[in-house]
Amino acid sequence: MNTSSGPGHDSSEQVLGVITSERRRLINVAYRLLGSLTEAEDAVQEAYARWYAMPRRQQEAVESPGAWLTTVASRICLDLLGSARVRRERYVGEWIPEPVPGRGEWIGGPGGGTGTVPDDPADLITLDESVSMAFLVVLESMTPAERVAFVLHDVFRYPFAEIADIVGRTPAACRQLASSARRRVSAAQATAVTGATSGTVGTSVTVGTSVTAAEQAGLVRHFKRAWEARDIEALVGLLDPDAAMVADGGGLVGAVLRPVEGGRRIAQYLIHMADKAPGLTLLERPVNGRPGLVAQHTGVTVTVAAFDVTGDRIGRIWAVRNPEKLRAWAESTGPGRDMEPGGLTL
């Protein structure tokens, strides 16, 4: 966008409005690329910092500030994805994408209902199937270049010519990257349909499940009630025999370090956990756009659980306990925020 230097105040205000309005889209792109709300916000902030660090003349020479910001933010994400693989090899236990709450969870928060740009990046995430926990977990199985090409093209409809400029490859190569990523998604869908498992438990998921949100909400509600009632047989009946549960504590709080596999083993583990966590409150809440559960202790969110449904049973549970991934869910910020119920080891 070329701006004149005449009555420059109006033109600079116009450019400022354009780049400010891009923040929602940039956060949405970065979150899907990184699977971390915190890292997405950092990437977008870095992109803006680079824009403002440019001399005014260079800014005025940019034809489309929005496209420039998208390119820069995506390149930052690509670099972060490469280093993330190394970091996650040292991660304590399983790594699960950072969950985001449903809109109702922050509608009254900063910027909520005021018409202003919200302060909380969680308020900028558009909730659809491309942010379901199942979909994000499949994205984790892709190479950084595959993930960038697939997300930008298949989710956000960017042309391969623009993606090529971001990943430093030809448009034809980017087309191949997206095609390879689609095969990974198709393989995950086929695995979920057959109930088979391959590779790590975390990548055998349903993507674009045919189960409606209302049907999943009903299953999650029954699951919550059975758990609260310590009814192990009811839990077993709600879980697929080949179900798997993965927990993420990041080494900061207690969490099972390996996936728990098998419906009965999961039910037994959950009953054991409930007995060791008196005072735990379970709340039905949307997690990444799908019905899920939030566990609180003395009003503080300590676990966010996302579910994937296979047929009429729960096939996967992802339980995020790492407090650094629960900042968007915090309902209190006092000294008790870092406390966790004794013995809770989901």
C-alpha cells in the first residue's frame, strides 16, 4: 500500500488501522501453525515489532501491510516449529497443544462486548474444526514445512505462490507439501474409523468427526457424572475399548508421563485419581470449539480436558495440566493460583 507524504497524518492513521485490524487473522494463523496460544502471540508481536522497526519510507513502500505481516509472522512460526521439535524432545512427559476456551468463557473479559480490540489473544481465535484438539494433534505429526503449507493453503486459502515466498520453496514444491500433509490427515481419519492404532497414541485421532457437538456434549456429561459418582462400570461403558488418555503436566505439576491405553484402564485410573483429589470440581466447558471438561480446585483451573468421540463412545482424552498452558482459563490470579490439589496426577 503506497501512502502519500502530503497530509501524512491521515494516511499514517489509515495504515495504522489496517495493520491493527490484521491482529485477529495473524493470531488465528499463528495458533494453528504452532499449537500454542502463548507462542502465537509472541510470533505476532515479533512481526509487529519488525514492522515498527522499519523506517517510515520502507513502510510506505509496502504495497500490502497485511500481506507483509502474514509473511513475516508465518516465517517466524516456521522457525519456531523447527526449534520446537528440539525443545519437545526434552519436554517432560507428553506434549499437548495449548487449549483455548469457548467464547462464552471470556465474553465478559477484556474487550468483551465493548467493540474494542480484546486484550486476551484467546478472544481472537476463530473456533472451528481446524482448532479442534484432534486436528491440532495431527498437525503435530507434520514437518514444519508441511504444516505451514497445509494450514496456509487448506485452512486459510493462501495461494501456493505466496506460500512459496514464506517457506523458501517453489509453488510446485509447496503443492507437494500440502498434498503430503493431506495424506497424513486422511491416514488419521482412516485409523480412527477402523479403531486401529499406529505410531504414537497422540496421532491416532478423528479429524472432522461426524459426531455433532450436541452428541459429544451428551457423552461428556455422562462421563462427568460417572466420574463424580465413582461408577467405574459406567465409565467403561462410555469409553471405547481401545481408548487412550494423554496428559500434559510439562514437569511443572503431577501428570502421568505415558498414555493410558484401554477403556477399563482409563476408568480405573480416573477413579483412583478422583479418590486422591477431594474438593475437585468438574465443569462442562467448550474446549477448542468442542464440548470438554474443566477441573477446578478452590476456583482455580488445574486441568482442561478435550475429548474425541469414536462412534458413540469416547476414543481419546487429552488432559492439559501444565499451568503455563492454562493462562487463558485462569479465573483467579491470587496467591492460590499455583496451588494444586494434593495427589492429583491426571
